[in-house]
Amino acid sequence: MLSGDRGLLAARVGWVGTGGLWQLDVLRKYGRVAPALESRRRPAGTKPVPARPRTDTWARPGWNYVLSERPEASALFRAAADLLGPDRGTVADDGHRPVLCLAEAVPCDELDTDWELGSSHRDPRPEARLIEALALAGARTGAPARSSYVLGLRTDAYGCVHTGRLTLALDHSLMWCSGAERSVTGECNALHGEQVAGEYAHSAYFGRGRPVPVPAVPWPYTADRGTSP
């Protein structure tokens, strides 16, 4: 149902990745965009095509790359990789869009979360350690006070699929007003064979995010490592 007080007002579906994933975005009443989930433990709006053999690759939302559209972010990513160590992170850089590649995927236990960096050391999750490394690297390299990055998951089965956004707000002393926000979203994915339906499908309430091309650099690690945490 795509209308009515309790129904959906718009829906958009299309293919993402290289191995047969589809993403479904929906708009409910009052303009709230809500990605459809196959289950609570699947990434927002993305699931394997039924014709493909089932896999637990997407059993839990996560990311194993950080992509920047600013060439100067390469210095930040290299500093973060140094903090993580060569067995955990490295940088692939084509000169235009640097990518911090992680040897193992970082699980997202919550769809949306944020950290005050002064107290993030109390967070035991592996994701908090990665965010701290990026924040420390940002302070070391003089990164902008506020910057946004695309998060994604690279696997052999599906290639690169964007799974989120990370925003860092840095006071370079790391003592005041430093924080990070991470959201699970597929808004940066280009939807191939896109189809839309519903009375608000073409309205401003159902705005499309600007697609960001997926990384084209060679992957430096064995793909699928740690993607089923």
C-alpha cells in the first residue's frame, strides 16, 4: 500500500553492488524516510536477490572502507592507518578519492550513533576505536573542523556498496566540542534500474541523495574477511 494514514507515501527500488543486491527506500507519512529492512540484522534497505544462494555476508550492518571525495584527505587516512597498524588498515589512493581500507569489517551495533570524543574511550565497541583513530589523525594533520566521509562494505560477493556516512567535528585540541556521528544509509548508492511508485515519489519530501561512485582501486586485503561478525 502506497497511500493512506498508515501506508507508505513513496517507494524507490534499484540494484546496487555487482552481485545482485537491491535497495529499497520508502517514505512514510510526514516526510520521514524509512529504509525497508528484511530483518533487524540486515543493512538498511539491502538484501540478497532470492535467486542467488543465500549468504551471511550481510548478516550485520558494517563497513570496511572509508571514502573521501577530497584528495587532501589522503594525509588523514595515512595517519589513521599508521595508528591502526599495517595489519589493520592501509590507504588506496588514485590521486582523487583516497580510501582507507580495513582488513576486517567494523560491525554497526546501532543504525545511528554518535560519540563525544572526550569520553569515547569508555565505549568498548571496535567501531569506537576506529573513530578515535580517525579523530586523532584529523587533529595531527589539521583536517577541517567538520568533514564528512562515505562508509562502505567491500566483499567478493557484491563488490563495494556504500552503507553509511561518518561526520567528524573536531576541535584540534581534542578537548572541547569534538564529536563524531555515524549513520547507516544507502543514500550515496547509485540505484541501477531504479523504479519509483507512490503519490510523493517525485516530491521534494523524497529527495534523492547524490550518488557517490564506489572505489575503483584494487582491494589490498582478502575480501570478506570479518564481514560476518
